[in-house]
Amino acid sequence: MKVHISYLFKITLALFILSAGPTAQMIHADETSPATSGGTSEKNFGEQTIQIARNYPDGGGYIWKGSTGVCETLTFDGQTILEKQPVGTYCCGFTVQVAFKLALNNNLFEGKSFDQVKQFQIEWYGSTKETAEQQCTLAMQHLGVGHAVKHDDARTGDFGNFWRTKSGHSILFLNWVTDDQGNRIGIHYRSSQTKTDGIGDHTEYFKNHGGEVDPDRLYLCRFNEPELKPEDDAEESEEPRRGANR
């Protein structure tokens, strides 16, 4: 009888936990379909960004002061943009490292000089007065390789930065956190931070929702993807892809 009661209790407890459900949900603002093959060139920029970011293992240590933030040396046109720091990473370093690799893989720096790309990195870090607030967004815009993204248009793999009550952070956007009514109450992202001892996924909540992130000072951006060629555009108009305009 004791065994029977214990068994019934476990079943009842499990059903209760399943029925309770979470009060906050993780949602993708714009969930893109997976590529049909593993080739990087066949993935959109958001998918490529996440693939590159996931190739860096979690952890590794968060080290900010007196360091470059990157775990690989970044070079362009045979010259060094940033030296690899001995150990660890920090937020701007991790995100610019991912952005740099994405840009090189897709020839986004084609026609740019070393000085221009170096300035792109400096602005990404918010190291100029003009870019201190919006950082990577203005870095992309000034180099002519990207644009700002509204919160309503956010996609997994967008880059961004935000400000808390007393500090800021550079991130790769993964998804919004919403309440039961679908209101955005936080952000889920990948970056390098103390909470994950370096690289990792993390969630923070907005002010008035138990966190410190100011949603009015959360800036998202995206690299410009190549436009369709005229013949590709014609094919699209003659035979729309399944699932388009749903």
C-alpha cells in the first residue's frame, strides 16, 4: 500500500507541474526556415550569424579591463585589427568577432580600406563620442554595410546593444521574452558576460518587469544582404515560394 500511494503521489505531482506552465515565454520575433544544406552561402545572414556564434564554445572567462575582447586575432588586408587576448572575452569583442567573420565570408568589406575597417571596429566598441550610444548600429551604417532594425522587425541573429540602469552590453539577439499577453518583457541573447563566465546565452528583463534593461535604449541592427538579381526576382514572381506571404 505504501508503494501504491507513493506511485499515485508522483503521478499527481507530475501532472500538476505540467499543467502549471511558465508565466514567461521565449519567442522568436521572426523565425527563419532552416537552410536545405550545410553550406554557409545558402543560409541567410541571421542563420550564418548564429552558426558562427555557436562555433565558439561556452565559457572561457569574462575579462574586460586591459584586453581586446576577442579570442582570435582579427586581420584585414594583411594588417591586424585586434590582437587575440591571452584568455577570455568580453561582449563587444565577441560580437565584433562574429560580425567580422560573417562580413569576410560574404565579402561585405570588399572595396573597403584597412583604415575604414579599423574605424568600423572602433565604432562597434562605442569608442567615439558619436557612436557611444548606438555602437554597432552606427558602425554598420557609417561603413555602408548595414542598417538599423526596429524592435517589431527583429530577427534571430541580429546584432545589437542595450543599456541598463548603470551599464551597457553588446549582444547577438536570439528572441524576445514575453508575458502571457504577448507583451515583451525581456530579451534572450548570446554574448560574453560574467553571468555565463564568458560566452553563453543569457536572458535579461526590462525595467518594470524585474530587470534593469531600458527597452528605449535597446538598439538592433543587421548587415545588408545582397538583393535578388532581376532573373531571380522574375522567377519568384512567377512561382511564389511555398509559405510566402502567410
